[in-house]
Amino acid sequence: MKNISIALTLLFVSLCCGISPAKSQTPIDPNKTQVVIIGTLHGKHYESSKYKPEVLKEIILSLKPDTILNELPLSLVDPNGRPIFRHYLQGPEGWAADTAAMQLGIKQIPFDQPDRQENFKKTNYFKREKQSNESTQKWAQQIGKEDPNSIDLKILQLCEYAGDAQAKMWEMNLGPEAFNSELFDLIIRIKHSVWRDISGSIFKKYPGYESLVDDCKFFRDQWLERNKIMAENIKKAAKEYPGKRLVVITGGEHRYILRDLLKNESCIDLKEYWELINFDVDKCLASTAPPKDLGMSAEGIAQEQAAVKIVTDFWQAVIKGNWVLAGRLCPPKIKDWQQIFEKNPPVELIKVEKPSSSQLAGPHVNFNVQCTIRFKNGQTKNLINEIGFRKVGGKTVCFIFNVPNLPRKW
């Protein structure tokens, strides 16, 4: 049955390859704000050969927006609205948006649910999601044995097929236009319609799976509420920039619902990037390259070994005052490492523990590594280092994504 998803993807690609939209030459309506929603791949940008972070950056630059809206909560931006995680390795969207904004001299605005991170923690969102997925798999296995022709099972499989089609697109290294099209939106719409809208009514029929009914309602409500807040924040920004162009950077799965929520707003003129600019992906790839001196090479090294080495090298660099190396191994957030440790620098790396699997959801972090540091004031702290790995230029790079429990005041 998975051939359905492959066929759907191949149909999608063939149609996308035939797209040749006319570029709009119409001036922006002075009574409306032109809003361009660009769907992104999050961590998959690093693995794509056609939709690299550099491609996203160049698309933004070519559009010449008056401001950029980032899918970020308030806790992940600095006082000026810039992404806290704006280094190339920390996040492709943050790097692309911030680099473009600095070149264009424009403002950045966070438009995600302001308390997104706090809400994830308060609701145990990712733990609940993992448990719900496990229960769903258990249900599918049970029904598959009892009634392999169950219509309920086949309906739920539609979500899996749509997910397979989405994954197949990633594997095929399609360009940005494919992920910013009505056809991609349709795949995601099918996936979310089954997952968030239909599955709850199916699980009601099966004793012992009542928790899945509650889960479906919880995740549906969370999804709708978050996207409504995002759409309201986009609308608010649009009203502040009449007659201007706003670029909205968001994960591709949000495209269909944000466009649904904004399409009838009288102050907004929704556009696709490819309607406005002639963007040559191959030309862009030939003329751009990722930044140099990224992280630490992890080629030919076990990830656990690389994780211990980079933590050791980073803290030794900090102790010795080698701020250039420290910044390469662990990109700081707002202040640089020299400023952070100016009053109370580390003086001794006492111990580095073995890596443990990270429980942090998302594409950034692979391992947590705890180390014990002694500081100049005599304090000893146990610090967690979040370790990530990227494929950059075909080679594996290791870096410290963040040190989340680093003391801010001494």
C-alpha cells in the first residue's frame, strides 16, 4: 500500500516540474500588505541538495522584504527581535533570516505563540506525543491482526501514506518551489485532517484506547490554537506595514492552515515567492557556500566519542581564553563567550561524563553531555552541554548547540 504514497509523490513531482508561473509585475496595493509565506524544512535543510540554508537566504534577499517574520516565540529572540539561535549550525531558518535581515537593514518580528516553549513544558507536549504515537501503533497492530480489512485501519493509514509522501519528497531533494506549492499543501492537509480531525472519532469505538481520544482532542486543539495565534500576529504585523512586503518564514506544515486563516483578510495580499521573482536554484547553489570553520569535524569518529571531545575542547578553549575556537565549537547566543565569562571565568575542567541520549524534541540535539567546571570565584557547577551533528558539504560536523543551565548571574 505504500506504493500509493510513492505514486502520489511522483504525480506531485511531475506536476511541479510543469509549473511555470508568470511573475507578477503589479505594484503592491498601497491599501494592503503583501505577505509571502515561505515554507521551510527545519533541520532537513542541511540534508537537502536543492533547498539548502543558503538557498533560503538568497530567496529572502531576492524578495527584498520590508520586514521578516520568524516562527519563533518571545523566549527565542533577543530584545531586537533577532533569533537567539542564529548561527548556521544552530538553525537554518534563524541563520538565513538573520543574515538576510542584516544585509537588508530590516527588522525581524517573532510571530509564533509567545509562550510556546513554556506551553510545551507545562503540557508535557513531546512526552505525550511519543506515548500517543506508541499507543496508536499498538492499536494498529491489534486491529491489523483482528481485522486486516478494517475501514478504520485504512483511514488511519492515509495519514501514514501522506507522511511517506512527504518523506519521499525530502529523499528526492526537490527544490524550494516544490515545498511552496498547493500540491505540497494538499499532502500536508490530508495528513493533518486524518491525524487531528478524524482519528479521535475512530478511537472512540475501541475499548481500552480512551486515552487516544483525549490525545486527539488535545493535539487538535493545540494545533488550531497555535496557528490562530500565528495568523493573528501576521495580521497585526501586516497592519503596521501597509503597502509593504512581509516575508513569513515558517515550517512547511503550517503553510496550508496559515493561508486558510489569512486568505480572506482585507488588509493582506497573499503571494508565493515564485510569483514575484525568477529564482534559479542551480545558479544560487553555484555561487553560494556554507560559512567556513563550522564546529568540529566528526568524520570517522563515533558520535559519543566526538561529543566528549568537543565538550573537552570547548571548555579548555574557554579556560585558555581562546574565544575564536570557543565560538566555533559552541556558538553563543546574545553575548560572546568573553563577555559572558568576563567577571567569573572557568579555571578548571574537572570531569566530562559519558553522553546520554537527548530527550529534547526537534532536529537540533543528539546527545547531552554533563561536565563539572570550577570557576574563579571557587564555585563548582555541573553543566549540561547539548550536542548536535550536521552534514555540511557532505561531511559530518559536531557542535555544541547550547549550554542551557549555564549560570547567568554570579
